[in-house]
Amino acid sequence: MPPSLEPLLPHVPAFLLVLFRMTGIFVFAPLFSSSLVPMPLKALLAMTLSFCVYPLVPPQLPVELSLMTMSVAVTSELLIGLVIGYGATLPLVAMQLGGLLMGQQLGLGLAQVFSPDFEEQTEVMGTLLYLTAVTIFIMLNGHHALLTVLVGSFENVPLGGYAPDQQLLQMIVGLLGSMMELGIRVAAPLLCMVFLETVAMGFVARTVPQLNVLSLGFPLRIIMGTILLIGTVGMMYELLLPEARDAIVMLFQLFGPSG
């Protein structure tokens, strides 16, 4: 006689809520949301993580589940995963923004490539800095910290018991402000170099009018920008490190265990 699955039925609603919270990080989170990872593999990873986490989750649900309350609970669980993934990916997007500013000033705006992570044409310099930021994120075990925040959220936020509040809005606004600041700080050295190079080419054009400033200025700008980019890789690492750490800390303070 085959074994009965009836004893497992009471666990299905709670397990689905765990699954939806885990699924949220596969939409925005760095590395997990990459389109290079096949969708069936993402589904398998989400299911595997849910099976691993579910025994650690308190079985009590805050409300009696019905069709209406279940839809609300599923939405709130998915929102938690989305916010955690979105908050973790903002510092990496800030690096891409800095690369976009640098590429525009170097005249590389027309050189675009298809980015599988964003599924659209992106500028070369921005793609380069984004991939560099993803590499640094992995080296710093950011994906482990991301999973730690997500698993820890089950202790502070019970299943189906989360409601967005002003603290969530303040965190997102703060992260967006930090992202803009980080992007400008990353591009600032090159922007200053381009400004000085433009001023110098202006003096050259005045003193030696026979010289074709355009044919000289653009190659010189690209060469100097490349050298400066190589020289400031360490600075970019130092800029990204505290921003990525602060983003994880803010997420842990919002969703992690109170202890």
C-alpha cells in the first residue's frame, strides 16, 4: 500500500510562503537573478533552499489562511525577497552608472553591447564596471551575506506577517541616494581628467591653430582615460566595499533577527 501524503498537507501553505520569499531574490539579487542562469535551475535552487529553510521556520502562522489572506501573504513574502535582492544590487548598479558617465565622456557611448543581466544594449564601460562589481561582490561573499539576511528574516518577520511601512521607504530612498553618490564618486577622477584635457586642448587650439585638435584630442582622451581607469581600480574597490556592506547591514536591520 503506497504511503499517504495526507500528513504533509497541513505543511503546504507554510511551505509555499517560504518558497515565495526565497523566490524573490531570484528577481533582483546579484548573481541569483542573472539571465545566464537557466530558469529551471533558478526554480530548482529556490525549491532546494526552501526545503532547507522550512524546518527552521516556526510553524505557527499569524492569521488563518483563506483565499484572500493567502494572496496577501504570498504578496508580502514575495516583497521581502524582492526588497532584499533589490537593496543588494543597488551598489552594483551604482558602479554601472559610474561606468556609463565615464564612457559618455570618453566618447564610447556609441559602442554598446548586449548585457544578458539587463537584457538590453548597455554601454561598454558600464558593463565592464558592473561585471567588476559582481566579481568583487562574490569575492566578499556577498551572496552568503544575502542568504544570511534572507534566512534570518524568518526569525524577525513571521510568515505572512509582514506589512510595508515607512522604515522600508526610508531604506529604499537612502539606498538610492547612496547609489547616485557612489556612481558620481566612481566617475569623478575621470571627469576631472576629461575637464583638464579639454582645457588643455583649448589652449593648444588657440596657440597652434594649424593642428587638428579633434583628431588629436579624442585618441588622447581615450588613452589617458584607460590609463586612469587601470590606476583607479583599487579606489573603486575601496568605494564599493563600504557601500555594499552598508546595504547588507540596512537589510539585516530591517528584516534580520532582533538579537
